[in-house]
Amino acid sequence: VFDQGSLAAFDLATGNARWRMPSVGISGLWFDEQGMVYLNTTTAGPDSIRYSKQIDLGRQTLTQILKVDPKSGKTLWSREGAKHIAYMWKKNIYTTDSSPGSDPDGEGLGTITGIVEPAFLRIRRIDAGNGSIVWEHTEKRYPLDMHFHENTIQLIFRKDIEQLKVWTL
């Protein structure tokens, strides 16, 4: 069970808490074939909840993925700044980061400020064993849709469709 500031595991028979882990900004849980827990969360500390109406301009909060042992609640590894898990299949963890940019039609108009931010897509495969980045695929365009199925990633763009096949050893 997770709430605004923690993740907890409970004993099904008694309802007693087995362990609790502080984590602010949890947005999802993923489970692999061995039952390990992967947590989409942030690096924010408990003070960000306590003083939620205040903004600390000096504090940088990053996205974070944690691998947690479901029996003990021990964090096995963490990966900061890799964006959140979008898909898991077997030992493959995929994260995505993308932006349509400020000029999706290529008209050169930009935003009100006149600054044009380029569109992009970044897909990363994370090693489930240690949290390291195994590979990264980038595009200088934004997909209209993205679909993961086992070891295939299908990307739909304005003018074409791209299919990526991921081979693992």
C-alpha cells in the first residue's frame, strides 16, 4: 500500500505492518516475475509534504525508480533522473521521456517568448539487476502513440510508423 509519503507491506493473515518505507511522490508500482517491487517515485523528502504550500526554489526534485525487496522492504538499487517505468517485460524495464516541443508543426513560430523547444522521444532500457542504463533510443520527433508488446516497441509518428525489436542475451 502506498500513500503520499510512504510504501508499506502488510501481513495478509494478521493485517499487521511487515515494513514501512518513506518515499514521497509515489506514482506507481511494478512487479517482475520474481515478485520484486519497482517503485516510480521522486527524490523529494518528507518536508515537501509537511510544507506542501511552500516552494523551495533551491531544492531540485528528480524522478526516481527504486527496486525493493518485498519481504524486507530493503531498497536494492535506485536510479535517479531516468524518468518513470513505462513498461516491464521479463527482465526488461523501459522508461520514456518525451516532449512535443513548442513547435509541433515545424512552422518556426515557437512559443510566446520566441524560443523554440525541439520535439523529442527518449526510450531507455534499465537493467533490472542493478539499475544501470543498458541502452537508449532517441528520436528528434514526438510520437502520436507508442505501444510496447513483449520485445517490440511500436512508434506512430505523423508521417510514418517505426517498429523497434529488442534482443536480449
